[in-house]
Amino acid sequence: MTKVCVITSIHSPYDGRIYHKQCKSLKKAGYDVVLIAPKPDVVESKEIPLITFNRPNGIKKRIQSIFHLYKLAKKEKADL
């Protein structure tokens, strides 16, 4: 099965465009999906595996967080 890693550095993991339109659609199409996103206040669903991190504050920390996100994604060994 093809594994897809979806990454968002700013949006909530349960944002309609990311979670509902992208992740759930990919899962329904038969892909193994994992989502990397900022830590939510409340975990709404466990349908899609969620890897969280603390949301960076300010542009400098957002840019620096790119390397951290890359490392998290690399650990997943996703195909896409």
C-alpha cells in the first residue's frame, strides 16, 4: 500500500481542507495516510494517525521548524 505523509506547519490538523478533503479522501482511495500538524487543543478523531509538534511563533521560528518537520516526515518513510 502506498503511504502518504501530509504536512501542515500552520493550520489546525482538523482544518476542513487538510483533514477532511485531503487526508480522508486519500484514505478512502486506499492510501495509508499520516498527518503531521501542530498540536490541537482537542483530539477530534483517530481515523488518520496524527503526529504533532508545538506550533512555532513568528516567521523566524516557522522557517527553522521546516527542518524539524522534514525529520518527522522522513521517519515515516512515506512514498509521497
